[in-house]
Amino acid sequence: MKNQLVDLNNHLFAQMERLSDESLTQEDLRSEIERSKAITQISNQIVSNAQLVLDGAKFKAEYAGKYEVPMMEDKQNA
């Protein structure tokens, strides 16, 4: 896997550092704020997806073989 949650964490901290740069002009700061908004929206989706995957793994571990959930089938290993 190319990207992992640790990479997201690194990107968020890097963006925070860019926002903290006191040498930014007002226009540059506005651009960084807009970039931060976009990064925040994408980050929230990534975290939500990771939570869904974790919840699915917990479900599968708890109810292994008791229920069939079509969307959770592992077609690569079938």
C-alpha cells in the first residue's frame, strides 16, 4: 500500500507548520487556509473510511462465518 494513516498525520503536521509561517503574506496565508480546508475535508473522509474498515474487520472477527455480508467478501482470496 502506497499511503498509510501515518502519512496523513505527517501531511497534517506539515500543513500546520505552513500555517504557522509568520513570513507569509496575507494572500499566501489565505491560500494556505483554503488548502487547509481542502486537506481537512479529505482527511475526514480518509479517517471515516479507515473507521469503516476497522468496524468491518471487528464484525468479521466477531461473527466469522455466521453471517454473509456481500460487500465484505474478499474476492481476491476467493
